[in-house]
Amino acid sequence: MPDIEFARAALAWAWSNRVDILGTLRTVREWFRSEPDGRGILIIGPGGAGKTTLARILSGEFDWLLDDPWKYNENFGVEEVALKDDPKVKLVVPPGQIARRATTWGEIERDLSAGRYRGVIVVGAHGFHAMPYESYKDHNLYSGGKDSFVKSYLQACRDDEIAVVERITSVVQPAPGKLWFMSVIAKEDLWWPDRREVEASYLGGPYAAAIQRLRVGKGDQNFRHEYVPASLVISNLTTDKGEFLAKTIAGYDHRQQVQSLRRLFEVLEALKKWEAGP
């Protein structure tokens, strides 16, 4: 189904279920406002994984009935997305591109170490990161042949996701107090047939080892991690030139997308209860 047809179907479903959607988002935002010490929520990950889209959904800035639900957006500086109904509360979204981390992540990492964040959402996409190039042939991994490039590109992006989580977990280890982590693995519509392999790669191997080191260091009473596969929007992976690198999986429709978002909200509700516990 073309992207525009997916969009129309998603908007039609959203309109018919708008009360339920808006009510769930309202509950999430009430929780975000509830921290008396003003500690924030950090949304971090590699460039092009879907961080800004997730922040807009959680903040209420993304309007399911008006916005284009198939577009991924990339930010280039540290972005603070305010809750639509409470501008004082912000979700902090630093840029994920490797070249920009050196100049933008330092202060955020100091805040992490000092315990100024109550929760960290690490966004990945199993390597299906949006590419900031007009053509895949402009990428330094291209050496002739699209198929071989896509394979190399996905692997490089997956390696970068591991590098990000290893860096963040090491920085946050000394942070005082309770902290929750949520790994949101977006773009499920692109990797749906490989979902068992994807789950194994995030719940085992180097990615899981980094999380486990943090859990051991902080203890189960002060740390909780959740893995959430999701499709924030349904979209083919293309270059700016319109070249297809990966197509959304046939049969993955807007209902599966909404189910993935419901899982996301259910996990947030569980984290809310854990945070409020002893």
C-alpha cells in the first residue's frame, strides 16, 4: 500500500478512536508533570531513529488528526519539546548524529551523572536510520551496488546503537536515586518479519550487557529497564532523492502500528507505578 494510503487509513482510525488516544496521552503527560523536583525525561539515540517523532507523540504536539503520520523528522541541535498543555515540562532530545555528539552531549551527560533525569528513553530502529544524504551513493559506505550498501549501512547503524547505549549507561551509573530506562525500537514496519531476531539482539548480546552492567551497579530497587518494539509512523526508508532502501512490510497496517503504540503506553504506565513504589 502506498504511503499516502497508509496515512489515510491511520488518520481514519485515529479519528474514530480519538477519545481513547487523547485520554491515554493525557495520562502520560500528567505523569511527566508529577515530578516535584523537576527532573526531566531524556530521549536519546542515533540520528534518524525517530527520537523527535516520539517526543512529539508523548508531548501531545503531534496531532494524529492533522499531522502527516508517515514522516520522520531529524533534529540538528538539542531540542526541548514542551508538553502541549504545560510548557514548563520538557522532553529533552539531543541530536544523534555522531558528528554532533561531541558538541551537544557533554552537558546532558553531566546532568545524567548528577541525577537530573528520572527516565531515559533510548530510541533505536534495528539499523533502519533515516539517511541525511540525497542519494545512498553519496554515503562513504557505498562501494557499488545498492544491496551490498544497504547491508553495510544497517550493520553500521546497529553497531552505533550499541555504542550509544554503552556510552549512556556508563555515564548514568553514578547517578543518585531511582532511574528507569526504556529501549524503544522503532520502525517495526520495516523489520517485522525478523522480530524474533530483533528482540534477541536487544535482550542479549552487547546491547543487553550494557543494560545489565547498569542494573547490577544500581540494583533492582533503583533501576528498571523495558524493551518496547514500536512503529511510530509507517514509512518506507528512502533517501532525500526518493531512492528506496527498504519498503514497509506488506501486511503491516495501521492497526498493528496502533497496537505497538498501545504497548508503548502500557509500558509507560508500568514504569509510572514502579517509580511511585518504595
